[in-house]
Amino acid sequence: MKIRTAQCNGTMKKRRTLWQLLTIFSVTFFGLIFFYFTTGPLPPTGPTGLPPYVTQSASANFSYPMNLLMANDYNLLLNYTFNFSLLNLGCDNDTFLLVLVHSALSNYKKRAAIRKTWGNYTGNIKVYFLMGLSEKSGEVQQDLYEEYLKYQDIIQGTFLDTYRNLTLKHIMTLKYAIYHCPRAKYILKTDDDVFVNMPLMLNFLYNLSPLEVGGLLFCNVKKDVEAIRSYRSKWRVSFNEYPFRNYPNYCPGWVILYSPDVAFKLYKSAQIDPGSFFWIDDVYVTGILAERNNITHTDNGNSILSRELINNVSSTKNDFLFGPPNMDPEEIEHLWLKVVHNVPNRMMD
């Protein structure tokens, strides 16, 4: 009798356990079905007409791991002694988008056009113009200093502003973001002849994530580009400078959107191994260093307005984030008037 009773109790426990497992499975299964049909699939994150962009993570609390940098990192730019000769500290904890515009000292008209148009758009945005030192000191530097005092949007580093120093300017751009605007959720690096559709840009980023994303390197990706060997080109590189036939996939430098974690990885990689320096900045920073850090590019080709459509922007053709490269100041001002006229009022508030 005792043996039979023990067997019965064991059978009952097994049945009870099986029933509990079936109950948990049923509740979970029907709960998931209910959630799906009541909430529906998630909407795409891009503006209408643009593809959704998938990122690795989102976090409102990203902090740069400064302990991974050398103790004297701030005063180094690759293997050069460095400092900011002109510096603005306007960022705060509420800065959502940091825009760092590469400019030349003589390009006042281009900077003025941006200040009048998309660079003057309201919101948690900071726009700064970055440059090096002039090869002609004196009056040029004095004019820049007066511009700096008037507008408080100039950042200048202690290196000559030349084509061969574009990589120094690019690394300085990342340095400024990391040290002087560490709470910015997104970092946009661009040039002073580029149009940014700022109302739609902010709308796009808030839809992507109002907190911030991780792993984002967003640009018009170039693939299988051959290194130029012709002596006729200012972009010629020797085999000693770059021994391979093709560059890795990279971002043209005229417009690049970084998430903070990607900006830090590229900056750290350049600073810790300055011996890998290559003077063509977009190839080096977003190609060679990105490949070394296993960073994936996200193509923004569908978000660039073609030059043929500049004069045909309408309320139904407004889904672009950037104008074409190499725009003159008048084109930027003209396009801004069209964007402001056509964009919905809710996006202009």
C-alpha cells in the first residue's frame, strides 16, 4: 500500500507540473497574439519616402569612456602638439544635435549663408564652424577673431588649414564633440557649401530615437573606389602612402552623421595609433579606421536632393535631408526659402 500511495503521489505531482507548464505556455502565447493585433507592427523610422534605418542600440545615458584615452590626449592631435586657438563652449546637457561645419578662413560668405538659413533654425541644435590657421597671418586672423567675437560659433585649431591637413581637422572635429559637447545625441559633420534640411533632419532624428542610437555612421557610402595615382590630380596618393588598389568603403566628407559611440571609437583609434595616418580624411577616418573597428556604414543616398531638383522642391517633394555638395551661398539661401515655405507649420515650431 505504501509503495502504491507513493507512486500515485508521484504521478499527481508530474501531472500538476505538466498542467502548470501548459498554463504558462498558453498565457504567454495568447498574450503575444493579443499584443501583436492590438499594437500592430512598428512603423518605419525614416521620413516618408526615406528607408528606415536600423541601429544597434539606444541609450539615454551614453558617456564617453575617457579612461581609454591617454592622459595627455587633449593636447595631442595624432602625434602633433595641439590646442584650440579659438574655442566656444556653448553646448549644454540639452544639446540634441551638434553640427560641426568644416570651413576655410576666407569663406565668410558661405558661413554667413548658413547662419541666415538652416544654421539659424531653432531647437536644441549647436552649429559651429571649424578651421585651422591661415598660412597668411595678420589681417586674415584678425578678421576671423572679430567674426568669432560677433557670432560665437568659430572653432580653430593650431595647425595650418591645408588639404594635406584635412585629417587633422576631422580628428579635431571629433575631439571637440567628445570633450566639449559630450551630451549631444547626434553629431553631424559637414562642409560650408552644404544645405541641411534642418526641419526634416530633426524630425528624422527624433523618429530614429529621441534618446540617441548606437553604431550609426550615416553617409553617402562610396564603394570600390580606386586610389588616384595620376600626377594631374590634387588627390593623388603614392604607393608609399597607400599601397592598395582600392579604398575600403568610406563616407565622402561633405556630410556624415555619427552616433557618439562611433565618433569615440574612430577618434580613439586615430589617437592611439597615429602612425597609421593617411591625409585624405574621409578615406582614413570613415574607411580605414571604420574597417579596423568593424563599424558598418548606413547609406543615405535616398536622402540627398539631386541638383536637377533644386528648383522643383514642393510640398510633395520635400523628403530630403541634404542638398547636393558644392552649393554656392545664393543656392543655399534660395533652397532654404523653398523649404521654409513648403514645410508644415508643425515642423517649424
